[in-house]
Amino acid sequence: MSEQITTMPPPPAWLRERFIRPGEKVLWWQGPREGPWVEWALNRHDALGILFFLGFFFFPIAGAALVGLCGGEPGAGFFCGGLIGIGSAGVGVAIWVKADKHVWQVVTDQRLLIVKARKVSDEFDMALLRRLLGAGDGALPRPDAIIGALPRWGVLGAHR
């Protein structure tokens, strides 16, 4: 009987660079795939979110000043700048919410990682996990048995 082998694409580069130790082998991973612009924005979600949120305060003042310098009524510039500022704050909040919703689960030969919002939220030692799972019947489960059980467990309560 032949065993079916499926190839899995490697995890995203930022995930490997930040969280995978040298010499660690990724056995399984699950998480959203992102386009290059989304990945760039979410890797900088803290700074971009603050920048766009500060636009809420900057654009109304800049609009009033610009219209005032042109000889017009500053109230109109403040109103138009306020609309742009509200849109800017909305973009900042959207970046924070999207970054917070993304969750990756990574199983290496040494650890189980849960990465949420580009930060490790949970980390488990695989040797300890194998001992705990195998404590009942004395036999240590293989890594593929642990990987097979992850979706059924809901990955330790991680949000999907």
C-alpha cells in the first residue's frame, strides 16, 4: 500500500524569519495567504494604524489652513478635511482589525506556535505535548498524529 504524499507550500517569509529558529523544520502550518501589499501593510500595522488615525486630527486643521491661505472660508476647508480625516481614521482602524483577525498555526519538529496579529500568542514544546498525549497508553504519538488531531481540537481555542 502506497502512502499519499502531498507537498505543502512553505510558510510566508516573514513568519519563517521572525519565529522559526535555525535548524527547525516546519512540519505543518495553516493561516491566510496575503498579497504583497496586504503583507507589507500588516507587517507595519502598528505604525500605519497610528499614522492613519492621526490623519483624523491633521486633515481638518490642514484643510482649514489651506482654504484660509487661499482667501476662502476656513469652515469649508475644515469640513472637507474632516471628511478626509474620518476616512483616514477608518483606514487605520481597518488595518488594526485585519491584522488582529489573522491567525497562523505552525507545527515544527520542536514547537507548536500560534501566531496572532504578527505576535506569538501561544507556544508549546512538542516533546512535552507528545508526552502528555501519550501518557494514557504509554506509546508516544508520532508528529503526524498530533498534526491530524489539530483541526479537530480547534487548535487550542485559536480564533478562525
